[in-house]
Amino acid sequence: MKRRPTRIRAALRHRRARTVTAAVVLVALLAAGAAEFTARALVRDRISEAAPALGDDLTVGADGDWVLWDLLRGRIPQLDVSSDDARAGRLDHLKVRARLDDVRLGSEPTVGASRAQVTAPTKSIAAAIRAAAPSVRVGAVTTDPARGTVLASVGPGGAGQLTLRPVLADGRVTLAVDGLTLFGRSVPADRLGVTGDGALGAGPGAPKEYPLGLKATSVRVEPDGLRVDLSGGPARA
């Protein structure tokens, strides 16, 4: 008769031990999760400070499960960066998808290599034209992938058509004015008030280099806008 209460007490102790163990594990997991969240936020903030042109809509993902461990080592093998609100000169609301390899942390963070793809939608191109020639009324902007050009309706009622062509030079992309017609007749491009070389460039005050040492390697005219591929070697982050 005495064995039964003893067995009950032993079972209760065993159950309490399992409950305490489970609680300790849960607390440890929650603490680790909070630390990991903080580590990822820290990495995002560092990227945002190094490349403010990526905008506020910035997300950063790491290759691996624990960024906290990578931070403790001072090296992150790979970072995937994306933004739908980046800007480059007069172009804004750009979509950026980038990969950073061998990110070394410290007092002067560095990146071993980087690749990126940037998409400039037609609405961003329209805004850039308005910024370059504020006195010109700009209507619909479309693309002609077969010809590699961008077409913009300009003037009252869209009576004019501005033809732009992307130009890749020295690792940067600009939009050169390829032609301007008003009521079907060609007119000089300077009638729009664009720069003397006929280009819609980066704009005054824009940095001369892209962030993280990236340089444009190709540019394509797509049905929805421009697609620019970029790559970079070792650079300070």
C-alpha cells in the first residue's frame, strides 16, 4: 500500500523536471531568436548606411541560418539585398536585387564581390524627364525593345515625341536624346532644355560612382522599362 504514493510522487517529480526543462529550452530559444532578430536588423542598418540610395524599402537576407554567429566571426559569406524604392540620380522608385559576397565586418567593412540587377520602370523614366525639363509637359512613356529606345509623349496633347536611347559608358548608364519631333517634324533637342550633350544624366549633386563599387555591365530596354546589370569587385562597404 505504501508503494503507490511513492510512485505517484516520483511521477510528479519526473513531470515537473520535464516541465522545467521544456521551459528552460523555450526561454533559450526565445532569447536566441531575439538575438538573431537584432543581428539581422544590425546588418540591414549597416547596409542602409553604406548605400542610402537603396531607400527605406530595404530588405536583407543572409545565406545561412544564424547571422548572429556570422557577426561574432566578423564575416558574412553572402547577403541578398532587395529594394523597390531605390534611386540613382534623377531616377527613383527603382527595383534592385543584389548579392554581396564575402562581407567582412569591422571598423572598415568590405565586400569581396557584388552583383546587382536594377529595373527602372517607365513611370520613373517619365519623372526623370520632368526633372530634367520641368517646363515640358510629359505624357505617357513607353518602350520599344526591338529598337532599344524609350518613347515619351511631350507637349500639349502629346503633340511631340521624344526618343531616348540608353547609353552605357564608364560603368554608368545615361539616357541620350535620340530625337525629338513636334507635329511630325524634327526639332533640336535643346528645345526641351536638356543638357548640351543631349543626355538625361545623373543630375546635379549626384555621386559619380554607384554604391559598393558597382559598375554597369549591360543595359536592356524591356517592355516595362530599363534593365541594368551591374557587378563589382572588392570594395569598402
